[in-house]
Amino acid sequence: MKNKKRQKNKNKIKFSNQKANVVACKKLEFTTEEITLTNPENIIVKIKSSAICGGDKKAYIGKHPFVDFPIALGHEFSGEIVAAGKKANNFSAGDRVVVEPAVNCGNCSNCLQGKYNFCQDLTFLYRQGKAGMAQYIEVAANKAYKLPDSLSFQEGALIEPLAVAVHAWQRNQVKFSDKVAIIGSGTIGLLLLQLALNSGVKKTTIFGISDSKLELAHELGADNVIKNQNKSKAEKLNNKYNQVFEAVGLEQTLNQALDITKPDGRVVLVGLYKNEILVDLNKAIQKELNIYGSQGYCWNFSEAIDLAASGKIKLNPLITNQFKLAEIDKALETAIDPAEEAIKVICNC
């Protein structure tokens, strides 16, 4: 029996993996580890492309609110399966996949109701030390989605933020006659803009501070782009919109969202707030505004993939910079430098 166990372990496929970690403010280290299949329901993915997100940038500058050093980087990624467990249904080596990085318990009342984004123990792969900024990763097969051949691995790395935007979009009740405003011209804001345009609403406006991002919003089809530093122009739009998405996460942009929403309108909060903020809730009371939060995603990856594969949502225009994994320090410096006006920075493995 012991000999059989030794032989079984000997036959396990092993992958030598290099993984990027932030060990101190603006200090990166690559660690080497061995990855094998630890569960028959898991797969091992050779990571092809990984995108830098806001959380990665906060980790790099030492301001991540939930995780201490060392911090594994990257949770927006795509790749190719190189090993699949016997119970990894519908997957095999060679499949191109996108991975949902959220990890839920599956047993709490919220998970049992299918609302896993409210899981009492919700966490993410990177908080468990599993990184997208790496060569390989082992994940549960039920968190993987096949990536159509029509989408590149780089586009696949943007499916995760698209799922965030899809979930936020589903929090509204848009009508064709509605005017929709999006505050924030970053990745999520530009994806929400495209979702609004695909819904056929009457008018779309996007507010931002970056000239290049607002120019891209115009190219994507926004009816109106407003630079938020032009206060007089922005204030003229108070009480003009039925639906407003706040995709920044700042005190001033939340108050702006309350200002520009029509009475009985809806505000969807997508941006995360770093600190406690002051909000004039009398605006919400007097206008009977409907305010909704949007927490990540929940069963939204398949729809996000379909939208991208159909061409309804364009992901390539959001990819502004690409680097090799070995150049992750340059990639992060580009991502955090306002002068670069980067939208999505990709590391290719």
C-alpha cells in the first residue's frame, strides 16, 4: 500500500511556478514554488495574460485595505489549462479559460440561495496567496469559464471587470426613454458606457478628469463627455438623469451623483470608498432617490464573455499598455502614474 502511494505521488505532474509578490511599498519579489493538482475537481492553468487592477495598484504602494505584505498580485487573468483533475467536468488540457477569482464557502445561507457575492467568508484567490501575476495557478474547475477563440487572452483578462460592470448594470431599471450618466471614465465606467449604449437608452453622458479617457468614451459612442474640473458645465446638468452610476468612490463624486439624478431616479454605487465620507442625504430624501449598491459579481461571467465575443462590448480599446511578466515593476509604475493616463495595463506571461 505504501509503495502504491509513493508511486502515485511520483506520477503527479508538477509545474515550477514563478509568482510576483509585493513585499514592501514599491518592492517586488518573485518567489518560486511547485504546483500540482491537490484536488480532483481542480485544474492547473498556464497564465497567458493578467491585467493590473485598482487593488494591485493599492498593494504596490502599500495602501491595500484588506491584505498585509507579502501580497500576491493579479486576479484578472486568462490562460490555458495544462492539467485537469478527474472530476474537473467539461475541462481538459488545452482549453482556453478565464477564471473567476472570488472564493466563496458554498455553505452559508447566502451561498445556498445563490447569492455568493454576499458569502459570509467571501475572499479572493490573491488573498490566499494565489496570483494571476504568475506562470501557473491551481483553481477550482467550477470557477473557470471557456474563452472563445474569437477573444484573445488579453481580452480574456478583462472579462473580470466586465462582469463587475454587468452586475452593476443589472442593478438598474433602465427604460429606452432614460438619460444615463456615468461618473468615472476608468475601466468600469467605460464598460458601463458600452452597456448603456447597447441597451438603446435615449442619451448617455460620462464624467471624468482624463482627456484621453473622455476622448475614448466619445469614440465608443457617448453622446456627451464632461470634464469634471469644469464645475459650471457639470452643475448645469443637475437633475437631468434618470439613472446614474458612480464608478469612482470619492466623496465629491457621490455628492455629484445625488445632484445630477432626477427626482425618483436611481443611483448605483460601484466605486469603493477608502474612508468614511460626508454625504448630503437631504438631497436623496427630498428627491426620493433610489440608491443601490453593487457588490462585485454573481453569476455574471458567462454573460460578460458572450457580450465580448459578440462584439457588443469592445475590450481592446481599453488595453493601453502591455508588458512581459518579468517587467511587472514597469507595468505597475505605468499603471500608477497619472501622466500615463493608462486604462488597462496587461502583463503577458
